[in-house]
Amino acid sequence: MKKELKNGGDLVKVYSVILMQMMIWSLYTLLEWLSQHDHPIYNGIMFIVFLFIAMKCGNLIMKSTRKTLFTTLVSLGVYFSLYLTMSIFSI
């Protein structure tokens, strides 16, 4: 029974990290939109900074680098797919 509780706790941690990282990616998109006239290299540097922040915040909750990396890639993939979907349907 303890193992079931531990797995349930892990799922809550993953869910919490994904939600937090979705907020981080939303903030990145807002800042990218506000700095639309900047050189693309600065947007790349800003993405790396936000990726670092997302990894650090996720690792603070999950306490596992491997799980944090996987969760960050999943949240980034979900956010990017939602971003593309919304950009396709907007005119």
C-alpha cells in the first residue's frame, strides 16, 4: 500500500511541475511577443534562460534530474503543440 501512495504522490508532483512549467512557457511567450523587434539570437538566449528556470523549478519539486528533464521536455512539447495549434487557427 505504501508503494501505491508513493506512485500517487509522484503523479501529483509531475502534474504540479507540468502546470508550473506551462506558466513559465506562457511567460516566455509573452516576453518574446513584447520583444518582437529584438535580434533572434537574444530570443534564443532568453529561451535558454527560461529552460534553465523551468529545469531548476522542476528539480526543486521532483528531486530527480532524470524525471525533471523528461517532465520538462513533455511540458515543452505540449506547450509547443498548443502554441502551433492556436497560431494555425488564428488569422
